[in-house]
Amino acid sequence: MEGSQREDSWDAMLAAVQAFHDKHDFRNTGGEELIYRVALMAEELGEISSCVTKGKSKDLLSEEVADLLILLMGTGIAAEFDLKAAFWKKMDRLMARESRMVNGRIRVSEFRDME
Ligand SMILES: [Mg+2]
């Protein structure tokens, strides 16, 4: 099945990531250790950076962003927090924030240190 035709559901995606963790028993093999996961996420962010700075294809960029998303979702599993709830809590806060142009680019922030 094409990825874009699959069920559009966070819960289905999270269950797939949980199944991936279970398949390799990440919980008992170091795969859920947070320091290791931070290193893996940094690695994937570097791969995303390389796609952008080296002008690689959108296909490759989307694959690397998916790698990072899977790691982020798995980090919620590893650290035992509800990432969907955290997402919506933060999204609501972001939507309430102001934006400013900073050095030619828009920035959405609370601007606490800039007054
Ligand atoms: Mg990758």
C-alpha cells in the first residue's frame, strides 16, 4: 500500500513505531536509552541538512525527515510521555504567539529577552 493512502492517524503511526521497537526489543537492548536516541536524532538531522545543502532530491529529503519523525515518536515511547498531547499543547501555545521579522526571516517566539 502507498504510504500516502494508509490510515491518516497518529495512533496507527505510533502503533507501527511501537511494533518496530517491539520487533527488536529496543526496551531491553539499549534502543530506548535517551542519550543514544539523542545521538541518533542528531545523525538524522545531519542527513536532513546534507539533503538541503547538497541539493539532494525531495524523495531523499522526505525519507530523512521520516527517519527523524520515527525517532521522535519512538523517543516519546522510550521516555513514556504522550507526544500527541504534548504536540497539541505546544501547537496551541505557538498559535497564540506573535511573529516578528528578525534578520530578514520571520520568527515566532515569546520574545522575552528582546524587549
Ligand atoms: Mg536517515
